[in-house]
Amino acid sequence: MKRQALLLLTLALLIICFPAHAQPRNAQRLPNIVLILFDDLGYADIGSFGAKNIRTPQLDRLAREGLRLTSFYVSQAVCTASRASLLTGCYANRVGLQGALNHTSTVGLHADETTLAELCQAQGYATAIFGKWHLGTQPVFSPLRHGFDEFLGIPYPNDNSRYHPTERNLPPLPLYEGERVIETDPDQSQFTRRFTERAVAFIERHRARPFFLYVPHVMPHVPIFASEKFRGKSAAGLYGDVIEELDWSVGEIMAALSKHGLDKKTLVLVFSDNGPFLSYGTHAGSAGPLREGKLTAFEGGVRVPFVARFPGQVPAGRVSDEPVMAIDILPTVAELIGAPLPRAKIDGRSFRSLLLGAAKARSPQEAYFFYNGEELQAVRSGPWKLHFPHQYLTVDGEPGRDGKPAQSGKLKPASITQTGIAGIATRHGYRVESLELSLYDLRHDLGETRNVAAQHPEVVRRLTKLAEAMREELGDALTGAKGRGVRAVGKSE
């Protein structure tokens, strides 16, 4: 009887200490992360952000069921720099990857940098990238060496090929499977479908474990292509067809999550790498009320549409105008999955409280800084945005048509390897203009048209002081500052 009583007492203590609903700490599944990135999508190319002639029901549904950030930024309005910031949580200048790489580039993402994929991989996640990498072309820079288990895609932009609108004699565009080229000059009209199908298959294969799925679509970067199923179907020409096919892609990925019961276990993030390539006119997107587009530090270049969905975690139907930048995604995901931050300094800060709808949640940063190449051109803090004197690109005359840039018949020959603002202007139909010191109140002037610097000298002083600290940290070609916090860029073997 004593033995029986002892067993009953032990059982009772076990029930008290470990109730039926308790689980070991690691038994509760970590959230899946799905990150969908569009290339050169304009701020107003999605219905919920103002598109009129383009149907985006899947993206609009995500907006209704989740969070829409209307002041979401990228660190630079150009591909490589934007992606480097997204995956490292750093301003691109800190990791030496400002600008955009091409087939001649011998640099890339340094092996010492810790990517978002590596953080997830260390937590037991399956990881994959299907789309455009653009962080180095040499084997040492392969996505498989930066935290991804799988890769299907291209190493640099799709115009770095026989389809470039102004440059000739470029090498065939390679399509990689892992670190092996499986095709050259693939049918670009099939890119969206192929990457979507691989994403869906990846979800199915890894439905029983946490996964990080990164889908950086090639479209709608020029040259644009839509598959036969979508060609000629939108009211906005070929560009609209391309966006509607991308919307379909989002729907297919969401359907795969639903099919396998993963809706409430998955955080989905969707945005663009920068604003629209305005010189290409009918083959470019719209920045809506924002000034300028890609390749500039104006709002049309660096402010992009952003939607997040995570049922039961991210409250549905929310809209926030609090500023957030892509550098903040890595620390936010790290906090959500319990991963330690990289050892090296990063610039991003978690916006988890804002993402999950905490009361009175605010932007995680006092200010955001906008570089163009090595020039610190602007800073935003609260509603204020201060531009320092700099040169910028604006479309030269009427925007282009049918895949050609503005002034395409008058453009002078320029090599794709020619860098700097003059080379870009020559190749893509822009002209160079100059901006004086300019302060804009974005609450009342989204288009950055009214310079109120003279009326608010105290704001100019405060933002200039913030910029001075950033110059000391990351340098600034406009002032000659070198920057003590810049790390080495990766070099090819």
C-alpha cells in the first residue's frame, strides 16, 4: 500500500509540474518565413496602393488579411544594394555593395557577413531562393554559400543579356540550379511560372518542418515578359500582364500554404526592391504621388509597397504609416524565431511590436538614411525628409515605349560597365539635374515639391547632425568622409 501511495503521489506531482498542454520548448513549431520580392515594382502598381488598371486580387487579399506599411523603405533605389541590405540587416555601404553588379563584377557578398538565410538555417530551417540573386557572380558568392539549401535563378539582372535595350554583345544570360548552369538565355516569359512552381514544390516537400522561402522575382524589371496565359489580358498593356501574373504567383504560394495547413504557421512578407524604372515608360511601373523613381533618393525611388500577413499574429486590415526599412527585417525575423543577431554590427532594428499590432507601436529607428552609391543624399526622421545638395536623374523628355528608354533614338553608345550617374543617364535615357539643400514635410507633401528648409532651420540642424554621425560611420562621397564602420567587400577567388 505504501508503494502504491508513493506511485500515486509521484504521478500527481508529475501532472502538477507538467500539465497536459505543456510541450518541450522545441516541440512547438517555429514560424515559416516566406519573403516575396518584386524587381522595380512601383509604389502604385498594386490595387491596395493605388493601381487602377491592374488587377491584383491576391495581393489585395493579403493587405486585407494583414498589415500594409505605407512608409516602407529600401536603403538604396538599386538592385544589389537593396538586396544586400535586406539579407544582412545593414546599410549596403557597410558591406561594400552599393550600386548594382553585372557579369563583369569580381566582388560580392563577403563570406563573413551573416545573412537572414544563415540565421534561419542555424535554427533548423530549410532554406531556398528561387529568382534573382544579384549579390555576386563567382562561385564563392553563390547563395548556397550564404545560407540557402536550394537555388534556381539568375545571378544578375535579366537585361544583362541579348535583351539589353541599348548595349550589344553581352554574354548569354545563365540560369543556375545550385551552382551549375542548366540553361543559357532561357525563355524569360516562363520565369514567373518556373519560380512559382519551385516555390510550391518546396513548400510541399518541407511542410513538416520550418522553412525560409525567398522568392525574388525577376519581373517586372525590363525587359518584361508574360506567359501566354496572361499576355494581352490586362487593361494596362504588357506591363499590366506581367504584374497580374506576379499576383497569380502570390496566390499560388498562398494556396500551397493553405493546402498543407500552414496559413497560421507562416509569416508572409511582400515588397519591391526599389521604385519603378520610369525612363521605360509603358514597360515601367508607377510611383503614384511620389517623386521620381528607381536610381534616386526621392520617395519614388526608395519608398515601396509592403504587405505582411500572419493570421493570429499580425492583426488583419491594419495600415500603418510608421517608417520602416528593409534593414529591419533581419532583426525582426531573428526575434520571432529566437535566433541570435549576427556578431558583426548591423543597422536594422526589430519592428516586431509594430508588425504584431502592439498598442502605440512606433518606428524602430529615429532616422533612416538614403545613399545613392557612396553619396549620402537624404535622411528621414519622423515626417521630415532632408535632402543634401546632390545631382539626380530624371527622365529626359517623353518616357520610352515598348521596352526602349526615353530618347532611345538619340542615346549615345555606352558600355554596361560604365559606372556613375553619367553612364546610367547615357544608357537609360535620363538627364542629370541638381538639387539644393531641401527639407520636405511628408505629411503634407508626399511629392517632395515644397522646400521648407528656410521655415524650419531647427529641423535642418537636427537632421544634419544625424547625418554627420552617419557620415563618420559609413562615409559620404559628397563630403569626403571615409567612414570607420565600412567592412570589406567579398573578392572573387
